[in-house]
Amino acid sequence: MGIMKKAGALGVAKMVYTEARKPHNQAKIKQAMQTIKDRRNQGRAR
């Protein structure tokens, strides 16, 4: 059971890595990170 769980997790991790390498997905990731940073900084500005 443990080997199958690890194999499944590895497959999911590989898929996420492959998708994150695509340029249009990189732009989405950068935009999301900037949004998170902006929200975090708004809380400090008060």
C-alpha cells in the first residue's frame, strides 16, 4: 500500500512540475504571488 501511495504522489508532483514550467502558467503563478504579497503588505500598512 505504501509503495502505491508514493508512486501516486510522485506522479502528481511530476504533473505539477511540468505544468508550472509552461510560460502561461508561470505568468499566473507570478500574478498570484504578487496578489498575496500585496494583501500581506496592506495589513502592515495600517
